[in-house]
Amino acid sequence: MSNPVFFGGAGSLDHLVPGARYTLQGPEARHAVTVKRLAPGESVDIADGAGKRLTGTVVAASPAELTVECAELAVEHQPDIRLVLVQALAKGDRDELAVETATELGIDAVVPWQSERSIVRWKGERAAKAHAKWQSVVTAAAKQARRAWIPEVRAAVETPGLVAAVAAADLAVILHEDAVRPLRSVLEAWHAAAPGAGGPREILLIVGPEGGISPREVTRLCDAGAVTALLGNHVLRSSTAGPAAVVLASDVLGRWSAARA
């Protein structure tokens, strides 16, 4: 069984070497000691959320601190092809469920999208609180999945901002029930034609709200370079479509078959 993972913050592992001791503090330490009940002699991983992972043994535990002796340090590189879930805001916390599950499945970043048909609205003080909640959801899901990377929750966009993001992406796919080409076909064709070098590439997977993406939005996004794709034979909820697309894309692009660096 894999070790439990706790996050120490970006840069917190930069100067450690095997044999050194690292002290985790704050809410993560309290969770490790009071909830997980880690005790001296047990194995644990500490990640910085930006790809570095410490594997070691607990040598001391108190309600406020967890001290770990480092046995190994590893750096997990991000994949060459990064997947970004553009999730339309949805009612009933279905948007949060989508980003939580997508994080567990390996998404690299998420973008909250205020689409025309989104019932939920992020405005003013609520926008900042909602963004922080999404980041908290993503962090907890990354911990659950034992990830060393915490996906970035990017700034929320309305449709004009998403149009600009589509134009800048290597590939942008709108998951749409009226599309003709299956998502697998779209991804396989792009992967076969895409150059293998030149730095990381990014694919946007765009999911609409419960009422669907408006025809006007589809036209604007496609004019900016997006393509539509059919995910399956049935209509999926807004909370399900994104994670399902992450699974398929990870398989087609070989993200799950690559050894962890």
C-alpha cells in the first residue's frame, strides 16, 4: 500500500538531502497526527505540491508537528501533454465534484468557466471565496490520490476569456452531444500529427453546464480553433463528462503508461 501524502508547501523540500529531518507543521501536521494517527516508525510521504516528494519515516509526532527522517527524495515531472479541464459553473456543487474527480484521475489544471447558461454566478466577494474553495477541493483530492503535484485552479473566465485561451491552446475540445467525431478519434488524429518535441503541450477539455453550451458559444469557440467531440452514446452530467474525458485522454495519449520520473 502506498504511503499517505501530506503537503509541505512549494519550496519546502528544496534543500533537503537523504538522512536529513523535516518537520511538518500547521493543519497538515494536525491532520497527520490527530486524524491519520501517524506515530514514530511509520512511513509517510511529504510533497511540496510542485513535483517534489520526500519519502521517509516518522521520528516524532505531536499535535502541532510531525518530524520525518528523509530516506529518499524524488522529482516527478509533469507530463509532456497537459490536460486542462474547463469546467462550466454548475448548480448543486456538480462543478466541484467534477474537478475533485478529475484531480484524482490526473488533471493538470482546471479553469472555472462562467458560461452563458451557468445558473451559478461568481461575482465580487463570492468569486474569491468560490475560487479558494475549488483550490481546497483540488488540494484534498491530490492528497487522496497521493499526487506530488497540486493542479492549478486558474482564474475564472467568461466566454471572451475562454475564446482567448482556446486560441492559445495546442488543442481545445468541446465535449458536445451533437458532435460527429468521437473524442478518441479527435485525440488520436491530433497526437499522430503533433510534433514530439518543442516543450509541453496543452489540451483544453471544455465541459458546459447542465443546460449545455449555447450555439453562439460553440460558434465563437470553434472560430477560435476549438473542435467538438462526442464522448459517448449517452448524455453525461456536467459532473461526469470531464472526468470521463480525462480517463479517455490519458489512455490515448499514453499518460498512464509512462513510468513516473
